[in-house]
Amino acid sequence: GVEKYSVLRTARALDRAELALILIDATDGVTAQDTHIAGMTVDAGVSVVVLVNKWDAVKPEMRELRPEMEAHLREELQFLNYIPVLFISALTGQDLHHILPTAREVVEARYQSLPTGPLNDTIQSALLEHAPPSKGGRRLTIFYVSQSGVAPPSFTFYVNDPNLVHFSYQRYLENCIREIYPFPGTPIRMSFRGRQADR
């Protein structure tokens, strides 16, 4: 039907896109289609800004709960804190002036390159602060990390064994990288290569 057609059109558009503005109706909340499209967007490595429209139509007492509503929206869309969320009204013009500057900041972040020295210092500090868990009596060792690309920012970790990388520890390392530079609105890619990969 119409929803399937819309998702297919979105998939084709994401192949060419650098930035997606995901429009949420404040009076309807997050729909299943919104969640599906949000997931497709991140999987495609596209940067995101979420626009919550019709904010003027929300009851004043609900507008006071904006932080809670934003947290709920992030949970529904499975978006982390690096994704900007703007509450706007196309009808009244409320906060529309924030859209272009935010979009520009997000696109610029796609092309940000981090210096190798500070990047490795950050990762080594992260390892000291929170050592990776052991698996089968073996522990992950990270020898070196470099930024291998942009749009989206990509990082290659050279390790003793990629199979020792747990998803939760990968998320921890991503958060540590975002402490150097937050890459607003932009997913980052992380790959792990063993020593044998260079032979």
C-alpha cells in the first residue's frame, strides 16, 4: 500500500542522501513508520535531525514536559543523545530558524577528521578506565586506532582478535570518541581488524 511505497521511496532517497530531516507530528507521536524510517536512516550511515512539528498544538502543561517527551521520543526511535531534536511549528514559525544552522552543523560533522595522536590517547585512557571484559580467558587488546574515512566518520581499530569485541564495549568506545568530538547528528562506523588481516 501507500506505507510500503513511502518506505521504498525513502530507501532510494537514502542511497543519495547525506542528511535526513525526520518529521514527527507532535500530536500523533512516533508511528511505526517513523521508527522504521529512522532505523533505515542510521543503517544507511545518513546523518539525522529530528523535527517535532505542531509543537504549538500541544497543551501548555505537556510542553513543560519537553525533556521527558524528548527522552521518550529518543527511546521510541532508538536514537542516542548525539541526534539533535528540534521542537517546531510550521504554522506559527516557532524555532524554524534553528533548522538550517543545525543541519549545517550536522553535515560539517560528517566530514570532521580527528587527529590520530589525541584519538589514540583517548582510546588508551578508555582502556585504562574500563578494561574490556575477557572472553574464554582472553582479553581484547587494542594496539592502534585511526580514522579511516568520513561521511560518515569511520574508525579502524587494530586489535589482537576482532572476535573479542563485545557490542557493549564497542558502544563504550564510541562514547569515548564522541567525548573528543561529538559528531552531532552523525553515526560513526567502527571496524576491528586483527593482526592477521595485514598479512
